[in-house]
Amino acid sequence: MKKNVFVFGVIAGLIVAAWIIVVVTYGHYNPDFQGSMWMGYASMLVAFSFVFVGIKNYRDKFNEGVISFGKAFKIGLYIVLIASTIYVLNWLIIYYCFIPDYMVKYTAHIMAQAQKDGLSSTEIAKQRVQMDDYIQMYKNPLMVIALTYLEILPVGLVVILIAALILKRKSQPQILASA
């Protein structure tokens, strides 16, 4: 199980890590953060397709075609944790080495969008306080790690639940012999 989980976790992690590199290289200073965000979540879903592959591979090749929901969930969770950790480590390197001003630029984008959307001055002030809080949180590496895990783990957990429900199998299907 360990090798299976490791292989598929690393593949999924490399997919989301590669996507961050593409976004940062191609479009970090692109004023539209929204497009990058949606493409980032799409890359997470593509990467987490390897949760299905990993669970099915384990079930069919190493467990005689049988797997419980709990075992499938556990395998999926390990794959997601490996992939998420690669994603977080990649973001930390990119953030601290290449774009340490990310939160300042992102805050400017959010504030400009709030004004463009016609929010009241009270709502804009609330938005400013919230963004200033995020800037403060981003000064602490542990908060950067926590916030980055919060980006990817919920997506992974949803995929794990779906995969475990779809792939669970209590017994090997019986093949009817024709007589």
C-alpha cells in the first residue's frame, strides 16, 4: 500500500505544483487573479483524479478486487496528504523566493474590485480590514502553511469521499459460467 500511495500522491502533487509554476511564470502580474484561481482549482481536480486511480489500483492489483469504504478513504487520504504537502512546499518556495509581495498585490486587486463592484465605503472599509488581517497572517510562515493547506485539502476531501463511495467493493464480482 505504501508504494501505491506514494507513487500516486507524488504524481498528483507534481501536477498541482507544476500548475503553480505555470501560473507564477506566465501570469503572476496578470491583474485578473480570478482566472488563475479557477484554473488552480481545476488543476487540483485533475491531480486528484489520481486518488481514483490509486484506490482502484490498490483494490484490483493488491487486494483481489475488494476494498472497504474505510480502506479506500484511508488510501485516498494519504494520496491527498502527499499531494497537498508538495503543493504547500512548492508555494512556500515560490512565495518566499520569487513573489514575497503577493499579498500586497492581491490586496490591491481585491480593493480595486470592491470599488469597481460599487461597494459602499463601509463595505470597502470592512474589506480593507479583512485583507489587512490576511497580510498580517502571511507574515507568519505557519499561517502561510495553514492557509495554503486550506486551499487544497477541502477539494481533496470531497474527491476522497466520492472515490471511496464509487470504488468500494465488498466482494469479488462472481462471473457466471455459461452452461
